[in-house]
Amino acid sequence: MTHPIRTVMRLLLLLPLLLLLPLAGARMTAQAAEPTVDDAKQALKHRAFPWYDAANDSLRPLRPPAAKKPEDPSKLSDKLPQVGGNEFAPLLRLLMWGGLVALLVGIIVLVIWSMRDLEPMLDPSQEPAAAIIDLETLEALPEPTRGVRDLLAEASRLAAASSFESAMTFFYGWQLVQLNQRQIIEVQKGKTNRQYASEVRESQPELTALFRQSTCLFEDAFFGNLPIPREAFLQVWEQRHRFDIAPKRGRR
């Protein structure tokens, strides 16, 4: 019985030693793995750090970078890319002048084209002759037209200047003179435009619509001070040759 008891007592004495052996091994392993100062120096030498001086094994002071001096603005143009180069300068100048000349020619053509519709539809030799206005008829005409010998020529001049309101006044006065001379109407002081329109309808029915349209435009311009559109004026102006006809039946 004594041998088993001794064996157990020995095992109990060895048990603390067995428990301390792993701790001692771990400590020795940790001490072996801990880097030394020399290891740290070697690591610093292998990499270039701006704050470490490897030759003197000391710290190097860090200074902030110096502020960049702004460039001279006059020199910036030298760095800009030159478009086209000097060899293209004459060509660009030629294109610029060519475009300017083309623009001026286009404006002149546009002005001539816009005035084309204001030229007489007939040849000057076929244009209705200026009527001789007697004093009684003259006093019955719209006031601005009195004292003007050639009413149609004045209307044409004003239309060419785009003064269609005044042009319509003279054109309407010319119509009254033409119709009076052909005995379609009888121009008298104190008569109304409605009375003239009634006489035209009786003597020359085919002129009724044209004369009524002219009367409306004249009244808008003369009494209403309203603008006369260019298209509306040309619509009656281009039919002025219709007033140079012989009446179907006269009133006198």
C-alpha cells in the first residue's frame, strides 16, 4: 500500500512544475521575438523618411515648403498655345475682309429687293399722266395734298421712304382727281367719302372694292393716325392703273 501512496505524492509535487513550464516557454519566446534597437535602426535605414537622418542616426527637422511665387501675367501669353500660327494670319485676315464685303453686298441687295415692289408696274411712258386740277377740285381734296401738282409722284416718293401713311393720303387724293376727270364721281367740297363710294358703285362697279379699300386705308391714316402696313398699301398701289380707264357712263 505504501508504493501507490508515494507515487501519488510525487505526482502531486510535479504537477506545479508541469503547469509553470508553458508560462516560462511563452516568456522566453516573447523575449526572443521582441525587436532590439539595432533592428529598429536597420529598418529605418532601408526606407527614406524625411524626418530621419540615417547617417547621423538622429531626427531631421521638418520645414514647411516655401510658398510658390506667382508667375508674371505678362509671361502667361507666351505659354498659351498659338491658334493657327503666324503662317495662317494672312488667310484669316483675308477671310475676315471677305466676310465683311459679303455682308455689305447682302445688305445692299436686301434693300434693293425690298424697294422692288415700290417701282411702277408699268413703264414710265405708260404711267398715268399727271392730272390738271382746277381750283374747285383742289379745295375739295384732303388738305395736305393741296398745292402739290403731281399727286401720284409724291405718293411714290413717300412710299419709297416707307412713309405709307402720307403716301396713302396723296394716293387717295390722286384717285379722287382721276375719277373726277373721267366723270365717275363729282368732287365737291363738303362731300363725304361714302358719297364718293356710292357714285363709284353706280358708275364703275368694277372699281367699287378697290376704291372702298383705298378709302378705308386713307381714313385710318388721315383721321385715325393709324399705321399703314406696307403690304396693305402695296395691295391698292399696284392696281393704280385701273383708275386710268374710260367710264362706262359719265355723270356729266
